[in-house]
Amino acid sequence: MSPELQIQELTEKLHHYNDRYYQDSVSEISDYEFDQLLKELKTLEDQYPEFRQLDSPTQRVGGTITKTFNAVYHRYPMLSLDNTYNEQELRSFDERVRKGLDGEAYEYICELKFDGISLSFTYENGSLVRGVTRGDGTRGDEITNNVKTIRTLPLRVKSEKLPPLFEIRGEGFMPLSSFQKLNEEMETLGDNQYANPRNAASGSFKLQDSAETARRGLDCYIYSFLSDQDFFKSHEESLLGLKSWGFNVSPGWRKVDNIDDVLAYIHEWEEKRMTLPLATDGIVIKVNSFEQQRELGFTAKSPRWAISFKYKAENKPAILRLVTYQVGRTGTITPVANLCDLTERALPLNKIVGVHLSGTRVKRATLHNANELERLGIQLGDTVFVEKSGEIIPKITGVDVTQREQYPTEPIIFPTHCPECGSKLERNEGEVAFFCPNDSHCPPQLKGRIEHFIHRKAMNIESLGEGKIELLFDLDLVRTPADLYDLTYDKLLGLEKNILNEETGKVKKISFREKTVENILAGIELSKTVPFKNVLFALGIRFVGATVAEKLAVYFKSIQNLRSATYDQLVAVPEIGGRIALSIESYFSVPENKQLVERLEKAGLQMESDEKPIEIESNVLEGKTFVISGTFENFERDDLKDKIEANGGRILSGVSGKLNYLLAGANMGPSKLEKARKLGVTILSEEEFLAMLND
């Protein structure tokens, strides 16, 4: 069979399996078999790119790097909806509709309002040709490579009746499970976590690397059809039609006859929506008939035939029964509030049942640090108010001190010693967090360091994960990262353990069978090829994140040079301050850490760097600090950082009062721009930056 026919056959076969899985919930082949077919197709397409089809399934996994996103004008404006938070305004909306239609009978379609990012998709002759963000409603950014990674979005629509050109719209979102996984990864890396799934989805759809977008497990619910032809007569008909074409339409919508039924739908979903696997923030109400929609028309900003009702964030009182203390990977001590319902005040302290909030039972909420405890002024036994920030993250917003007259309370005494290993806690000057200094023997720190070591931005051992590490740690097979390189087939085969999730109460069984063991050992062996900068980051030295590790690797070239560097030599490295220098000195002064590095070196890890240090071009930017955001015409992000440092400037991690310039490219984050303006930070365009260098 010719390569062209092979590619065509594999493409059709994979489309069939995708359709069966996402439309009919049927898995005709295993994930492994599917991945092997996909890999085979990718290999053929790489060899014969001229035969790759526009709707190839290989586009689902991404891999395209987009330096800039082109601005695209919407064929049909993407207007925003009027919002309301009360029922009376809904009745007023209904009255306006009734008058606008001169008393003619009408219906409404009620839909859940998902908390994500509005997207537009254009199809020509049944094939997806363009994906665009909402932008300002008139034009948005083309992110076609990224939207093609949404597995539930058809790349090609099969139907005998299709308009030659049509547009659909939907809400791109990040499922709660993907959001939690992403934030856990970011926490492990020491990066700032996303506040809510909406922000996470927005950032993920605008990533330059579509492979990373694909990895984040994004999805989309379709809610609108647009065409120059009068293809459907009503919104209901369009939703049913889109569903039959294979689009992922939310099953929660309902057609109703009057405003009372609309309110009943709103009340029905107020609690029920919390059981969904994604974030929601309200209900959208639309007049069903397209002809009536045209008759009602639009204002300058929004349609007169639609409105959204937004739910208020639920805030509930709860009893603070207990404060426990978690030990993080770097030894940071985090106080955690353990909560129960007001009616369960008398339960024993070991019965922390939580409080029902926004559809889930919240048992714990972070209290961040000792300073936050002092700021809130809470005590054990207090009645506190709990709210889910962005409907996701529980937080304590206040305390009802009047209840102390009826119910006795006790002061919260922050521990002086580590709750896990008993070591005396320390707090560095200028820092808010207490930490356990026993990083060589404290169990949570040991386990956390191994989990950090295998992370994809460190040693990238994908075949291992938190559950497998916990099993190996508990069985005393792995206590340090170096122990991973002593594992053998015989040591691993047949291992198993039931692991309890304390939050859900569910038990997960981890088993090491033949294929699992082979994958683990292969992943460990492959990690020996990871560059020195990744190895240095993987060591988990306090305050040495991925960026700092890269700078140290380029500057010192080898672990031997870094290990023997003096304080003065360390602070001479651009952006390496006293705090980082002292941390590095402290790390290499510990015998166990020296032994760990020696074992890793002996195991064959890359302990030298062949990257060239940055060549100094001038001192024109000396004393100036920069934050980079967005995409640029003349530079990749890393090249731009090198250019700034080569001319004496410094890169900061975030916008603050210490920042001189925010270097703003296309598609930059709006939050950074807003913060920079509030702080009076100078905002530079790429052209202004180049002019500054020339001056």
C-alpha cells in the first residue's frame, strides 16, 4: 500500500475510534492501541508531509509553536450578554421581550453558563479551518493550532446536509480534574497557581506551544450556530443539529414556555450544578425562535433576546474545630483549618465532617501562615465564614466573634517544632513562613523532593507519579532521588499497595505489573540524558527554581564548580542575591546532600553544561529591571531575556513596586498590564525597547 493510502486509511480509522469514544462513549480499542496507531500515522506524516490531511488526528496532540497570534475580525460580532443577579430583573427582561414581540407567543432556551473562555470556530466544506478567541467582540486572536487539541471538537463534520461555510461558538474550559492537576504541578515547581479554572483555561488556550495546550486536557461546550443561510429555524433546532453532527453540546439545556419556568430552572441548578465536572457561574436565557431574535435585535453591546443570570458565591458559617499543620517539599509549614457544620459542634475532634458548600463538603481550608492566623484573629471553636473563591478554592473570609459569649474558644498556638519530625522550626528574616530545617530526614520533605525530582520540568520521569512514589517510599525502596537509579526489575515486579485519599475516602490500588515496571525503568534510564540545568532544578535546593537553575548552570558550567563556589562568587551571578547564595552554600554543606549529588553523578546524570554564557554587549540597561509578557516579532521570550541581561538589565519574576519596565508584547496578560498601570510602572513596546538599546 502506498504511503498516501496508508495515511488516508489510518486517518479514517482514528476518526472512527474518536467518534465512537466521544459521541457514543464506546471504546473499540484500548488507549495503548489507539496511541500506537496515532504514533504510526505521525511517523508517516513526518516522512510524507505532502499527504497529511487537514483534519489529521495527529493535530490533537499539538506540537506547533506559534510565535504570534494573528488578529482576526469576526464574521459575526461576538457580543457580550447583559447580566443580572436577581429575579426581578429577569422578570423585567421578560416584560421587554413581551413588548418587543407585541404579545406574540415565545419560548426560552435555558442553558448553563460555563466559566471559561468564549471561542469561535469556522468550518469550510465540513472541515475546521479557524479557531478564534472572543477578543474585544469585533476581532480576536487566531488560535487554530491550540483549539485543534480539543478532543471533543470535530476536525471534520460528516453530514449530507451542511452549509458550505458556517461558524459555531462555544465555551472553552478546563475541567476541574485538569485544573487541580495543573495547580498541583505548579505548586511542585514553586510557580504561582491559577486562581480558578477560567484563568487557567484562558492562559492555556493562548500558549505558544500547542503540545503544552494539548497536555492540559481542555474541553469545549458548543452553544451557538451561525451561517449566512437560514439553516435552522430555532435555537433548539440548532442545538439538536449540532449534537447530531458530533459537536459537544451540553446536555443540561431546556426549552421552557414562560419566565416562571425559567426561574424554576435556575433554582433547580443552583445546587445541582456543583456536581458537574467543570466550573459554572450562572444560567443563560435566550428566546428560542431565530426569527423572533431578529425581530428583537440588538443594543450597541448586547442582544435584546438574551440575558445571563449569575449565581452569587455561597458563603456559609462553619466551626473551626482543629488546626493541623502540613509540611511542604521545602519544609514550609502551612496551617490548615479543619471545619464542621454548626450542628456538629459536639462531635469529637477526630470527626471532621466538613460543611456543605457550593455542592461539595468542604473539610479543610488553608490558613496560609502564622501572619494570616494573626490577621484573622480566629481561635479554636470559633464560628468562621467559609467561601469558595471562584467557586473552587475554599477560604475563610471572617469570624463571628459574638458567638464566643455562648461557645468557649481557645487560642491557636503556632507550633515551635515540626509536626512530622520534631525539629525546631525556623523563620528567616523578612519571610512570613516558618519552615522545618531538617530537609535530610523529615518524611514529607523527603517524599516531596522525590516527587519534585521526577517532574516533567525537572528529570521528566513520566512513568512515575505521586502514587507510585508513595508506594516506593512507604516500602522503604526509595528515600532519596538517587535510590531511583538503584531500582531493578526484580525489586519492582509484583509490588502493590492500596492508597487512601483522605478527602474523598476512595481507595486507589497501585500495582506494578510487567509493562508498568518496564516503563518505569525506561523512564529512569532516559532521565540520564536530561540537561544539567534540569538536574540542578531537580535537586530541590531552596529558592532555586527553574530560571535560577538555568542561570547557575550556564555560569558555573558544572556541579563541581557550583559546589565549590564561594558566597561572593555566587552573588556575582546576575539575579542571584544573598538569600539564594546562602541557600546554595547551606545545601552543599550538608553531608547527605553531598552524598546525594555524588550518587547521582555516579548513576550517569548530566552534571556539566555545554551552554554558552551570555556575552555582555553593553551596560545601557544597567540598574533597570524588566518583566516580559506576551509575544514578540523579533525575539523569542528566552532570546529577549538574554538580550536584556547582555545589556546589563535584570529580569524579575512578577510586577511589583521594584519594577522599572513591563515589556509588553502581543496577547499579554491583562492582569499584569493592569497591575503595572496601578503601580506606575513604565510600559514598553518592542519598538520602544529596541530604541532604548540603540540609545
